[in-house]
Amino acid sequence: MREAAALLEEGALGAGLAWPLTPWSSSESLAERLASNPFVMAPMAGVSDRAWRLMARAGGATTAYSEMVSAAGLHFASEKTWELVIPDANEPELAVQLFGSDPALFEEAAAKVAARLGRRLAFLDVNMACPVAKVVRKGEGVALMDDAPHAEKIMRACRAGLDKAGVRAPLTAKIRLGRTPERPVFLDFAKALEDAGASAVAVHGRFGSQGYAGTSSISAIAEVATALAIPVLASGDALSPRRSADLLRESGAKGVLIARGSYGNPWIFSDARRLLQGEEVPVHSPWQRLSALELHLRLLEATGEHMLKARQISCHYLRGLPGAADARRGVMRCATLDEFLALIEGFGEELARRQTTP
Ligand SMILES: Cc1cc2nc3c(=O)[nH]c(=O)nc-3n(C[C@H](O)[C@H](O)[C@H](O)COP(=O)(O)O)c2cc1C
């Protein structure tokens, strides 16, 4: 099995990606970093693993979040939970997102994460946005938005944990507009987090009860961005480079989290940045897409992820290409890296035939 660094060294250029990555300078604040590149790989449980984050970083993401990590899981020191926290050797730094509800467990988890990551901890984030029923039922995720004083306690506990570890990393939270539209608490809630010492707040412009339905409210995010002195990161419907750049401009936020828009599109980060700078967005040819898919799948294996994840990833990259429907059926029969690579090669040959046949 090849090392992730060697795979990126060899495959990034052909896939239209940048390698090596630029580490954050220790003298640079979060606000300064966002000012030079505002597009961040969002947290996505079950998706934003090491391979995904390396692709996003090589595609121009300024930094990336971990998947959400249980503060209680870190208390019980399960190695499976630590797997979510420890960045790949080739990730210069990582933003770690914790979820839970007990301030004491947050303090302990913050201290442990900071001690393990040290200066590679880009920032520590508290999930106050997850709407999944089994999370909300335990008073975690977006349920925290019903109790601002408790959420403040959690922020203070995290800061105490970071201090205990002697790590001066920024502390952030990710929120929605509230749990339900009956309680649109986002503005006061975000101010409470700022008072409790948050360094930045990310706002997804939907209520918890909406899940991912409807549209994310840019105007609500803009209200928070105007009211807070700390940087606000906008989240919701950043599904293309254009929509990501527009979200930044229209919300007045200092950064944008890109989540579903990165499916099969690691270039979305640098493309959005180009648009912001008034430049043209390059066309990503089918060959570049296949090269990127191959690199992503090789990284998946190199970082020890289960190859079953490769099915979904392949479907994302193949979407919209001629012959993709047949290829997607083939993908569902693949299980090993070699089987996926053979399918990509066959698909590429078929694509070349189609292009040369009048
Ligand atoms: C599969 C999936 C997993 C997600 N997991 C998390 C998570 O662990 N923590 C979190 O704060 N948000 C999570 N989110 C929410 C995203 O970070 C983001 O806020 C949301 O998808 C809206 O952005 P988008 O419209 O650009 O996708 C997840 C979203 C998706 C689609």
C-alpha cells in the first residue's frame, strides 16, 4: 500500500489539485486565515474522513473539520473515537468538532484533544447544530440551543480544558437558527456564545426541525454577522462555487463552510475563491474527474477506511459523465480497490471511444 503523501505527490497535478499543502502559520489568527482564504471543508459525520479532507485541502479548502466526535466517547477512551480526532500525517492541522451535553466531559475532552494535537489543532468546535433524533433526545446537538446558559457553560468548560492543556487554540461553535421555527433564538444565542468566549460562530441558516429541507436563510446569517464582533462562518446550500462565493458576499460572513457541494467536487474551494477574485473558473474535464476519483479511492485505502465507502464516492465523481448510469451499476459490484480501479480504467477507455466515434 502506498503512503498518502506519495499518492498525492504523484496524482494531485493530473487531478487539478494542489500539493503540498500550506500549513497555518502559528502567528496567523483565525480571522487572518479566513481573510486570505474563506472556504472551509465543513464537518460531515460518516463522510469527512482523512481521505476526504486531504482531497478538500488539495482542492483549496483553507482548513477542514473532523467528523463530529463524542465528548463522552473520548472519556471512555475508545480508540475508534480517537480515530476521528487524529489528523492524517499529511494534514497540517485539523478543526476538531465535539458533541455532547455534559460540561465536565467537554472540559476533559477539550484538554485531551488539545494535548494530543497541540499546535495542529486549528480550532476546537462545539456542535450545537446536529438535528439527528438520537442526538437531540440526549440534549445534545441543536437541543443545546434551547438552553443558552447551559451552552455557555459548555463553552467555558472547553476553554478551561484548552487552558489546562496549555493550548491557545480558537474555540468555536456551530449552530442553526434554533431547534424549531417557533423559537428563532439564533441572534441572542450567538451573542451569548460570544460573551462566553467563542472565537467564531458558524451558522447553518436552517432550524433543526428542517433537517436539510427548504432553503438556508442568508438574511438570518447576515443578522448574526452584523451583530457579532467575532468572525461568523456561513453554512447552508453552498452547493456550487458560485453559490459559495455569493453566500460569503451576501451574508457578510468571514468564511463559508462547504459540505454537500464537495461531493465529487474537491475543486469547489479553489473555484469559489477564483470567482471571488473575479477570475474564470476552469473546466474540470472528464479525465481530470477520473484522475481525482482514482486519487480519492487510493487515499481511502491508504488511510485505512473501509472500501465500501468507495461506492458512494465513485457515484459522486461519475455523475453527469456520459455512460455514468451503467458505470454506477458496475460500482455497486466493486468491493476492493483493484476492482474500483479496473472499473475506472474501463470507463475511461469507453469515454475515449465515445469521443473518437463520430
Ligand atoms: C452527511 C452529512 C453529515 C453531516 N455531519 C455533520 C457533523 O458531523 N457536524 C456538523 O456540525 N454538521 C454536519 N453536517 C452539516 C453540514 O456541516 C452543513 O452545515 C450542512 O450540510 C449545510 O451545508 P450544505 O448545504 O453546504 O451542505 C452534515 C451534513 C451532511 C450532509
